[in-house]
Amino acid sequence: MSNPVLSRPDAWTHNMPQPQPYQQYGPGYGAQYGQPYTQYGQQQPYAPYGGQPYTQQPPQVPAERMTVDDVITKTAITMGVMMLVAVGAAAFLPLTLLLPVSLVSGLVAFIVPLVAAVRRSIGPVLAVTFAVVEGVFIGGFSMLFETYYPGIVLQAVLGTFVAAIITLAAFKFGGFRLSSRARKVVMLSMIGVVVASLLSLVLSLFGINLGLYAGVTGPVGGLAWLFAALGVVLAVLSLVDDFQSIEQGVAIGAPASESWRAAFGLTVTMVWLYTNVLRILSYIRR
């Protein structure tokens, strides 16, 4: 799968209760129909040769399972926190700090999902903390573009949610799914995009521009257009992949706590979709 948070093969099963081994009852008179043997009216189960008494295995109490409503609620929380922090960062960060804050918070927001992908559980603390970091990044990143292109942030937000709603409708009502091969292609393409982006960032520190990103202002080359369009397409396909993964988690009865993992993954994808939509809109405005 393409989203690192939902990419583990055991993403939904590693915290599920494991079945207990069958415990056989001891032999003896009266040990019928699964009842423990008692001797001469004793109240305690029969324990042969001083061993442990044979007892009946208590039934497993099923844990709460993850539902679509759980995922929607948790995603609304993480997205809401992120947007509130983004508005605060955009309102109070001075212009001179927008670029360095965006770079630092963006780097942290890039590393956190990779770390979260190997964790056995993702709880509300990690999910909300990540939403705060993403909010700082989105707030600073958005204001960089809003300063030069007034109104572009609102356009990008609307475009992102419209794209997400259309994707969800196609998934829910149109039966749009990714095959196993398509998911592998998406995954490899995203790895290529990430590697190329990191390489472009490192080389830019030495004054070398690969043309993958056009920056906030300046001319836009064909490679920058292609890279931004590829980012939007991959983000939409990753969103479909997230829906498929969550659908699988609900179907197999993943614990309710795993809804935080689902919300975390959806937030990562939505942020990536937004940044690419914002970039393309800035190219059009130029």
C-alpha cells in the first residue's frame, strides 16, 4: 500500500486478541457435557496427582470493533485540530519566519508518519500531536502562497475537499478500487516522488535546481507542471488505497482503537493532496 501509516501487512491485526489454546477437561466420572469432574460432592474441580485443577475456559469477551463512524469521528478530530492550528499559525507567524517554520515543520511532518508506520499502535496523543505539527506546516506553507496570490488558499481548500468527496463517491457508489498490481505501481511511484523530492531539496541547498518545483514565484517549467500533476494523481489514488485499507480493517473486525491509525493515515494523504493542489493553482495564477 502507498500510505506508510497503513502499509504494514498486519496494520489491522497486530492488536487483535489471539485465540487461546483449547483446554481439555480431566477424565473422571460425571465429566460430561464439558463440566469439570468433582469427587464426592466436593465444590472444587478435581486435581489429579496434586496437579492444577481442570477448569472451564472462560469465554472470550469480544473487544469493541472499529467502524466507519469511528474513523469519520477521529478523522474529523485530527483534521479539525490541524485546521485550527493552521489558522493560528497563519495569523500570528511573522512573514520572516514563514519559510523556516514551514521547512522545519514540513520535515518533521514527513518523518513522523515513517516512524508511526512501525509502531504497533497509534493512539490519540500521537494522532493529535501530528495534527498540530501538520497545522503549523500548513499554516506557514499556505501563507507563503497567500501573500503572493490572494485568495488561493480558499481555492486550494475547496479543491482538495471536492477532489476527496468525488473520490469517496467513486469508491462508495461507483465501486472504484485499485487492483493489487495498481497498488504496487502507486507505491513505487510514490517512493520515486519522495526520493526525487528529497534529492531536489538537498541539491537546492547547493544552488542546483532540478526544475521539479517552481517555488512560490518565478517561471514554471514543464517538469514542474508534470511533477505537480503527478502528485495530485498519486494523492487521489492513495486516498482510494486508504479507503480500501480501512474497509478491510472494518471487515476483519479490527479493534476500535485502530480508528486513530485510520484517521492518522487519512490526514497524511489529505495534506499531501492539498499541497499539490495549492502548487498547481499557483502555477495557473502566474
